[in-house]
Amino acid sequence: MTDQLPFQGPRKGECACGCGIFGSLGKRDHVRGCKCKQCLGRRNRAKGDAKARRARKMLNLHGANTRHEEHWRGALRVEVKAGAQIEPIYTRFLKAEKQSDQGAPIGDIRPFAMIAMPDGTTDGVVLMRLSQFSNLMLLIEDQHR
Ligand SMILES: [Zn+2]
Ligand SMILES: [Zn+2]
């Protein structure tokens, strides 16, 4: 005769980090929604990974499914940046795009690119919407087929 364990629901308890919240225990006995450094870091990494996967798919970059974007195969090396550090750049881009939209003739469907060229630089940096950029990449790929 074997002993059968009673059905166990999600384990509940106090968060292992000592933050004082009580609830279902997740990885390493931290409660979901815990705001300790470890948990925030893990959630941010998960978010970043999801974004990187999405970007890779949109750019049609095949290769190993890895967090290290530099290993992606394809015509392009990319580095996906997420989080607060990148918000000012994104906001600035949206502003420039809006400005360009307002000056563009009706029916102009050309993709928009913002070129960032701070004082003292001669080589600019290009910012584009991922969706428009991926269309552009597909065009280039088609030409090399
Ligand atoms: Zn906690
Ligand atoms: Zn935690």
C-alpha cells in the first residue's frame, strides 16, 4: 500500500525576502509581486527577453534562442534595450516622427527614420519603428535571394 499525498494547492506563506507580503509562493519562496531586488531583476529580465524574442521575429533573424542577441544569425547585429534607461530616446523619436508626419504630404507612406547627430559627431545614429524597419529588411533580403 502506498501513501498518497493529499492534493496540494499553491503553497502559501510569507515572502522569503522578509518584505512582509503574504500569498502564493513562487520561485525561491518569494510571493508574486514581491518588490525585492532579486524579483524585480528577474521580472525585468523576463520582460526584456520577451521583447528581444519579438524583435528577432519581426526582423526575421534566425538562430539560437538565446538572451545574447549578438549570437543571432542574420544580416544584422541587434541589441534590444528595454526599461527606463531607453525611455527618453523613445520619447524623442515619437516627437520627431509626429513633427515629420505633420509636414508630410497626405498619402506619404514612406517609412520614417530619425537621425540623431549630436554636436561634434559626423556619423549619425538612425532610429526607426521596428515594424517599418523589418519591412525594409525584408526588401533587402528579397533582393539578395
Ligand atoms: Zn518579498
Ligand atoms: Zn522577492
